[in-house]
Amino acid sequence: MSPLTTHLLDTSTGRPAAQLAVQLLRAQADVFEPVATATTNTDGRVPALLPPGALQAGRYHLCFATAVYFARDGRPCFYPEVTIDFEVTAPQEHHHVPLLLSPFGYSTYSGS
């Protein structure tokens, strides 16, 4: 199982946000370096962002390409990209970072 997963729900439709590009970056000194990229599946999930054991302690960004996602349906959006900044202090544990998304707002939390 991946030590880091995410799940996107489009709250404006009540459906999973499928085929949405996701990028994971990790802080290296004062710069965030790309670690992994993925696309959400039909259930709005990225179940294998990292291989087991690959998560390290530190600060991360999860970046979601929301403008491209909404543009496919001709919907405008206020946030062309959503970036979630979080810190991993226990890399041996599983971390789940969900995103609840709509064209004009979003919410996130530390999931299980």
C-alpha cells in the first residue's frame, strides 16, 4: 500500500473528480522538488502515489490541476490550481490527504 494517498470529490456534482492531474513535491532546503505525478482514477483516487517505504519526514506540497479539470466540462473556476502544504512527522504511518473541490472553493483535512 502507498504510504500517501489522496481522494478528490467534486462537491458541485457530488461525484469523484476523475482524470485530475496531481503532483507531489518535497521541500529540499528552501525549494520544493517534484517527487511524483499521477492522475486520479474513475473513483477520484490516487491509490499508489508512492511505493511502500518511500515517504520521508518533511514538508510536502500536493498540487492539483483544477483549471484543466473544470475546463473539460466548460466550467470556469476561481482556483486554477490547489496546493495543499503539509508536514510528515511519522513517515512509517499511512497519510491520506483528501480534497473536496468545487469551482469556487475547496476544503481538505488529514484523513485516515
